[in-house]
Amino acid sequence: MGKRTKNLGRFQRDWSRQVGLTLFIIAVSVAVDIRNPRFFSVVNLSDMISNTAILSILAIGMMIVIITAGIDLSIASTMALSGMVTALTVQANRGLSPMLALLIGLAVGVLCGGVISVFVVRFSVAPIIATLGFMNAYRGLTYLVSHSNWVGPGQMSNGFMMIARGKILGINNLVIIAMLLYLLAFYFLNYTRFGRQIYAVGSNAESAKVSGINTNHVLFTVYVIMGAFAGLAGVLWVSKFASAQGDTALGYEMNVIAACVLGGVSLRGGSGKLSGVLLGSLLLGILNDALPLIDVSPFWQSAIQGAIILVAVISNVFFKRRVEYKTLARRNI
Amino acid sequence: MPKRKELITGRKSFSFKRFFLQWEWLLVLAFIAVNIFDAAISPYFLDMNNILSSTMNFLDNAFIVLPMVFVIMLGEIDISVGSTVALSAVVMGVFYDKFHTPMWLAVLICLAVGALCGLFNGMIIVKFKEIAPMIVTLSTMTMYRGIAQIIIRDQSGGNFAPWFKFLSWGYLGSIPFILVVFAVAAVIFGLLLHKTNFGRRVYAIGNNEIASLYSGIQIGRIKLIIYTLTGFMSGVAALFLSSRMGSTRSDMATGYELNAIAMVVLGGVNIMGGRGRMIGAIIAVFIIGFLKYGLGLINMSSQVVLIVIGLLLAVSVALPNIKKSGGKQRKTEEA
């Protein structure tokens, strides 16, 4: 009996967010489907999932950063920069292999993340400030390298645009890339020493240091990883929408942070799960997809999205309080 | 090592070195440097009228900087201010255009909407302490702008009364009206932070929230007041911004929140809370404002301005730490 209730308590603590989110997603989907049966069609679902792929990729990186009690506001600018640099390269030599294009974007992202790392780790600038500064700087740089022009579909090679549009075994490339990254991140976070060190640094940097973890090394790597994800996502974004502009993905960092927060990643650091983040991004993706389907005017979308985030975090607080209250009550007996 | 007298009284004795090594003096130096730089690159800069009227271009955002100092001093953050500006301006426009209220009433409504938005933030943040303020204001940021979009769609509003233009374009003598208002507001906020019990309590909460709770400070009430004040000042910024633009749209004031935070941090207020001064933030407003103005005078593209300001923010905050990380011992002593 004792063990069972204990296990139940642990289950509630660890998985309540995921269960709640899943229920919420199901409820929203069913409600939307009743209004418009097209929602559950294969075409719509696959569209929706491939639209969510980029968000969910970025959410992995952001989750890792937030676990270390940091934050990265610069990712949208990094995406724009890497997308622009890649698009310009493709424009200059059409024959460039798509793989190489991805690598270029990745390299730009790593570089951007590395610079931020130096400021955060070496000069101990608060992450929110460092990334706020470089958000401006990278955005400016994007305009600068492109001379405020934009690269349209006419100037891109077909192979490049196929990165995001092609399919393997009937599944969109974006979805496959996202799935691979999730598997990789799952292994990395849960089964490698370094992954566990990230959680350790996030929950208590001091004790992590005392127990022999090189916290600087961990932090440095985390921002570089985030940069790499943003760089990759930038290329995917440009390939998907077939245009690279100065204001690509402007303000997208807030969506990514919202996905993490919905998924139960605590901004205080130390906690967060990939399953939660995936569900969080899916929920945002469903909202984006479903609202137009049920004829909600596009002008209502961001108000609804904001309200849902707020309701979700508040109801989570209520739930947590109840669990805590119950655990306390059990202890008193 | 602190001197013996300092240890006993707990007060540091005056030293010129320490006095001039303060962040604010560095800011003053930076301000002078920016002015010299401006004067060097453009012969048109050193003209009193030019300098004064250039302040019209950036001071609307600065009204948010003042309360943001308080928010960040608490160790918290409010990123919904830009959206609050948009919402209150849009509501004002609608009331004036559609309901034909008198202009003064529309202005009051604008301020009230701003304060309400802030109050709503504050209530949620105080009531649900578990949620980080960043998350609360992130969702209200999306929500407020969303409501503004619902109200006005993709149109623009506001054929405001002629006198309304005076707010951003008018002069009192040779001094722009907005500069006068900002000066008054800055003095009030400075006094509030440095000369009242309220201000001392804000410092206390920022330094150690739990300790200040146990010493009887009503944390909830203070936070509520500060968030409401932030919303109210966003309403003020909305007035000046819509007066300058002559219209209201749902996408106005995007990025104002991050600009304001950048200026506050550049002004030496610690993002973790509890440290900094109002004067620093005010100097930072003018540094960035004049820098933008000067770069604009020589037709520097706005892209470069973005880069310069971003780097300025990152480097200026890094600067004191570069020196510090040289001697490890000093770091631990200060920590």
C-alpha cells in the first residue's frame, strides 16, 4: 500500500504535466474536429506536424539552456543570419549540395552561439542580457550581409528548397530531422554523463561545482548547442518558406520559450523533460493550425494563444498546490 | 580589506577613488564620449536646438525605463510593456474615432487601460508566486497585442485633436515639451526610489525577498503597485508615441520592452535585483538616444545602429567582469 501510493505520488509529480497537456491536446483536437471534420484528415495532420517541426527542434535547444537556468533571446536573429548566409551562398553557386548548405548554416549557428557563450561564461554576463545584446547585433548583421535585400525562391536552387519539402518514405524531411534530433537529445540528456551534468548545473550550480563538474564547460557547450540548433533551424526555415529576409523569424524566440514553458520547463532551472517540450510545441502547432480551420479570424489568434499559455501555467500551479497539499496530509497521518 | 572603522559603523568611508569608479561616472564619460563622437562626425550636431529637439525621437520609450528600473530592482522582469503601449494607444484611438469621446477623456482612458494591464500582470504574479514573472508577462505580451489586433484589425486609428500633437512636437520656450515631462517624471521616480521607505523596501526585496518578508515588508502590495505603475507609464508612453506617429496601430511599439530593459541594464541596474540607481538608467537613455541620433545624422544605416547598440549592451555589462576575473581572490571576496 505504502509503496503504491508513493509510486502514485511520484507519477503525479513527474508526469502530471505531460498527462494534462495530452488531455488538453485531445480535447482541443476533438472540439476542432467537430466543427470542421477536415482537421483529422491525413493531409492536414501531416501539414500541421511538418509546420511544427522547426518549433520543436528549437525547443530542444531552448530547453537545455533553460535547464541551466539561462535563457536565449537571440535564436530568432541567429536563425535569420544563418538562413541568410546560406541562402546567399546558394544564390552564388546554384550547384551547392543541400548537405553542404545545412553544414554552412550549422557553422554560422555554432559561431553565433560560441560568441554568446564567451560572454555568458567568461565574462559572466547574465544570459538574458548577453543574448538580448546579440539579438540586436545578429539581426543587424543579417541586414548588413544581405544589404537589406531578400533572397526569393527564384534565386534558390531546387535542391536547396527540397531540404524542407522533400520526403523520405512519405514523411516530410523536417519531421524526420526533428525525430532524429529528439532521439539524439533523449539519449544525450538521459544516458550520458554530460546530459546529467546539465541538470546538475541547473538545479544547483554551486554544489555541481563542488562535486567536480566543470560548470563553465557545461554552460559553454549548452549555448553552442543552442546556436547550432538555431543555425540548423534557420536553414530549414529559409528552405521551407523559400525566402530569406532580414526579418526572418522575427519574434520567434518567444514562441519557442512559450513551448518550453507549456511543456513544464522551469525557468528557475534544473527541471524539464523532452516529452513535455514536444507536447508543448505540438499544442502551439495545433492552435496555429486549428484556429483558421474553425474560422477564427486571424486577428484573434495571438490573443487566444496568450490566454491559453496563461491558463495552462495557472492551472498547473493549482494542480501542483493540490499535490503538495495531499503529500503533506499523507505525511501527517 | 575594509578599514576598522568601516567594519564597526558598517558604512564605507569616503574615498575619491571609489566615488569616481562608480558605474554612473563611467556612464557620464560614455555620454561625453558619445557627444564628442557625434560632434566630430557631423558639424550639425553641436547645435543646442538640434540636440534638444533630437530628444523627441527617443523619449517616449524612456518613460517605460523609469518604472522598469523598479521592476528589475525587484529581480523581476516585465516584457509585456510594448504590447501594453499598443493596446492602450489602440483603445484610445477607438474611443476617439468611434465613440467620439472628447480628447481628454480618451487620454484618460489610455492611461487607465495601461494601468489595468499592469494591474492584471501584478495580480497574477503576486497571486501565483510559483510562476516566473517572465512567463506571466510573456503570455500577457501575446495577449495584450492580440486584443489590440482584435479591436483594430489591420487598420489604423486616431485622427486626434490638433492639440494632441503638442505632446510630442510642442515646445515650452525652446525646450521640447516631452523633455520637460520626462524630466519631471524622472525626478519623481528618482525620489521615490532613493528617498522614500517604498524605495528602500524595493531594494530590500531585490536583495533578499525572504528576509524582507520576515521583516514585515508587504511584498505583495509593493509588487502590485510597481507592476501597475509600469502599466501606467506604458500608457504615458503610448500617449507620446501616438502623438508622434499621429496614428495608432496594433503593431506599434514592438521591441519597446527589450529596449527598455537594455537601457536599464546599461544603466548599471543588476538584472538579479537589489543593485543600481535611477540616475544610471537615465544617463543610459540619453547615451543610446544620442548615439542613435548621431549615427542617423551621418546616414549610418539603421542596421549598423542595431549592431552597435547590441554590442554596446553586451560589452558594457561584460566590462567590469573582464577586470574582475583576473584576480580570483577578489571575486570570492565580493561574492
